[in-house]
Amino acid sequence: MNPRRKFLHTLAGASLSMPLINKIKFNITNPIITKDGSVPIILCSRGESWGRKTLTPAWTKYQVSKSILDAIEAGANVTELDPEDMSVGYGGLPNENGVVQLDASVMYGPTHNCGSVAGLENIKTPCSVARLVMERTDHMMLQGAGALQFAKDHGFVEENLLTEQSRLRWLRWKENLSDQDDRFPPRDGQYKPRKRPTGTINVLGIDENGNIAGITTTSGLFGKIPGRVGDSPIIGAGLYVDNEVGAAGATGRGEEVIRTCGSFLVVEKMRDGMHPQEACEYACKRIIQINGGKEKVDFNDKFVAVNKKGEVGCASIIGNENQKPNLAYWNKEGFHVYAGTYQIEVDRN
Ligand code: GLY
């Protein structure tokens, strides 16, 4: 390894739709749910339905290849390629101009190496491009046109990422932005503007030798200013892996995760001895604190984490008893859904 590379290595290191909050209750007691862990384990930041879709191919890939990186990539690719998911990859929700721009990152514990892409257009599987940045370059992050050129250099084919469903959702949003511009929504009044969603998926895994890897992939904030980069491709924000400790990933409002180095914070709290559940809750509380308290928070973030033992944690800022944040994992005992905790209870309209 060349000295600069070595230096860099040393340094490195709900689907969450926005609800309309109409009622906030404070002082919720959130019991810490503990569960004995085991490895190997692969988890994702989704519940039953997307959890099964993502983890079934991931677990199968692991059984065949014994490569935890191949396994989590196979899982993340499923979500990226599925147009039914409007927050990741193909069919993701576009930016202000109607263009889908994808962010993704990957990190591998044994080498403490990582790679990411930001603002990648026309490529359905950005996490696979991020993996190539990690494995086939001396860089950590590529963005925009350079990331696209790099993907094409490696044989990726440009495709239109905007599905009809995503285009119509974007058009209605644009038409409802203001009553003082020249666009009108259809007269049927079907579309009800909501807070703009973000959605993302984290896929984390530990192999039978205790080696840890993680991926985060997203189309980012719906209607974002073109060029906006969220937390997902930023190592330490949307994803962090430390082979001695564990891994963490974030979904939700990326700006808050960036300014708290959220996933790095979760992993460092686990290093200090916190259970993954406590560490995820700690990061949520930190975001609430820097925003001036629970009364000031009208967005959501969610963290998932796994420690070296294969114990998991999951916490969000907002939620309710019917919509607890959750994650799904697969270990030698099979498929599980794990219900996490939230800090602020909200009712959804
Ligand atoms: N967490 C995804 C984003 O904010 O872009």
C-alpha cells in the first residue's frame, strides 16, 4: 500500500416518510430490548416485507460465497433494482428538476476501507459502484459526472431511473409548491402535499469470523436542490463500520445525521460499552439536543446498529406504538423482525 493510501486508511475513521405531526407527547419510557446475538448475521433497516425481500438473497449469497461483502451487496441491489421502492435506486424520487440522483456508500471492517458515490445519475445500483470505488481506486468518494464516468468505465450501462410513478409524484409536488406560480395541480384534488420523504436502506453484516461490512444506499431527499448530498455517502454519517466494535447506519433527514457524525457516534458509543440499542437511542437524543429540544423537532432520523457479538439496536426520533422503528435480521436461527424505540410520540394524519 502506498503511503498516502495508508495515511487515508488511518484517518478514515422508514423507509421513513415524514409524518405530519399533529400531536407530540413527551417523556415516553422506552425500555431497552435486549436479545442475545450471534454471528453470522445480516440485517437491514426495514421490517417484515422489505426485510424478507432484501435479506433472503443476502443470506443465500452468504451461504454460497461466504463473503459478507457479496452478501450485503446482493441484498442492497434488490432494493435498488425494485421500482416499487421509491426511495432507493431505480424508481427513486427525483430532485427539484425531476432528475434522480443517487447516493451510496460501503465500508469493510477488515481493511477499514470504504467507498462512496454521490449524485450518481442513470445507474440503477449505486452501491455496486461505491464498492468499486473502494476496491479499484485510491479514492474514497466520487460524485456527479465523475462517478457516472467511472461507472461506465466499469461496464455499467446508463438507464432512465425515473419511473412513471416517480415522475407523477414529482409533477404533483411541483404543481402544489405554490399558488403564486404558473403550474396547477389537476382539479380532482387527489394529491395531498406532505412533508417531503427521504428513504434509505442500510444493510449491515458480520461473517462467521467476526468480520463486519456495511452498505447505505438512497435516492436522498425528494425534491432536493440538484447537487445536494445527504448523509448516505458520507462515511461516519450514514454509515460506519469498525471491525473491533460493530457497524451502524442511518436513515431519515440526512442533514442532522451529517452534523452529528451519527453512525460514527453510534459505533463509538458501542466501543465505550453501550449496547447497540442504547447507542442508537443516544444518537437520536443528541440530534434532539442540538436542535433545542423535542418541541423543535419535526423531522425523523433512525439508526440501526449491530455489535461484534451480533446484538442489534434500532431507534428513531419520532414514532408511535403502531409504527415503531424496526429492522430485520437473519442469523442462524432464521429471519427476525426487531422492534426498536422512539423518543417522541406522534400521531400520523
Ligand atoms: N438519509 C438520506 C438523505 O437524507 O439523503
